[in-house]
Amino acid sequence: MWIDGGHASAFALRATADKSLCTPYAITSLQQILRDRVLRDLAGSTAVFDANGRVDVQPFWDLLWDPVPEVDDERFYIDKVRQLHDAAVDRRMISGPVAALVSGGNDSSANASIMARKIKEAGGRPDQLHTFTVGLREVEGDAKYNDLIYAKQVADLIGSQHHEYLMSTEEFLDIIPVTIDAMDDLVSEPSAVFLYQALKMAKDKGLDVVVTGEANDELSCGHGEMINRSRQAKAPTTRPRNFIDPDVNDLTHPMETARMVA
């Protein structure tokens, strides 16, 4: 939902785009234009419009409403993160087949490993978990774009039914307008297109629940290339701490993360 900052009119973005316009520059420029004119309805909030066109935005949830108490104990936060993560995955588990998107990073690897453990604890088979990874054919194999390699390692570790798909550049461009329409929003980063394709694959296999991870890799350098660059940094004190195991004073490889939570 986007709200016009000046006149309090709202609209849902239904956009289709010609492929010639679907370049990172064009998409970024379109997003900047919209940012100059409208405001996005804030996460965890509702927008109510009256007959005069005035808008009243009210929050219905905020992270700080239920803050984690501050304590001088790193182990407390490690245990709290793992507890909340486990509970979040557990709420999304169902009986029968379930799916996880795996990018080869820490967050999705941890999600898939926890799901596999919970299926095993419930007496299910490992292959009830389907994992999906999508990459770009022209760059896969480059050290900077090794999602499929790490994702396959995690899938082999947890015993999931693993599904891979390599898109061509032409397919990628063709799917951008479809992704915009499906999201009802702008595509501001390539991962949104891969996400759409992976979710489509899951839907085509009749899977109703798909779990994915967001943000942790960016916060904690969860991908192989991020880890390599961080380890080469001259100021190690600026590296994110390992929030999987406090005894490991370094960033964690996705396979190590998967083993820790499996």
C-alpha cells in the first residue's frame, strides 16, 4: 500500500513493464520517483481514510512494545535468539510436506535445519521437507555467486528433497514484470525475481507452506563471499559476532550453522 503524502489518496501498485525498461537503473529511478511523491504505509500499521480524504496511520504492532530485557550476559541473548527462532519456525510447521527456500546463507540454512529436526522429532521422513534454490545460469559457479553449492550441501546434510533451477538472463528479464504484478510492489533487488521463481516451483508441486529467511545474512555476513571479505578485513572488531555459538569468535559458515541447529 502506498499513501500520497500530500493529498491522502491511496492506491495499490499494479504495474507491468516493458522489458526494455526493466534495468536496475530504470527500476531504481521509478522507485525514487515514487518515493518523492508517496509514502509507503508503515510496517505493522493500518491507514484509515475519512470522507474528507484525511488519512490516519495507526500502529498495531511494534518490536519495542515487547522489548527483550537488557542484561550483561552474551549467553542470554544467544539463547533468546535461538529460542525465538525455534518458536517462529515451529509456528509455521504443518503435518505433511512443507518447503523451505535455501540460498546457501545462514538464515535459510538454519530455517531448513530446524524444520528437518522438527519433522524427525514428529516421526516424519526427511524427504517431507522440500528445499528450493534458484540461480542465474550465466554467473553460477563464480565464487561471488555460489548459492547453489552451499544450498546443496545443506540439503544433503538434512536429507531434504532438493530442487534447483538455473534461469537464463532472458528468463530473468521476462519474469520481472510478472514479479512486480505478483508483489503489487516495485522490484528493487534481483533476489525478488529469484524468490518469485522459487515460490512458483513450490506452488507447482502443491506445497502450501514455504519458509524463507530474510535480513540475517546481511546483518551477520551469512554468505560465503561476505564471510571471506569480513575475514580479510583489517579491523576484526567491526565484524558481526557469531550469534549461533558464543564460543566461536568468528563468523559461521552456513554448513556449520546448519549442523548447530539440526
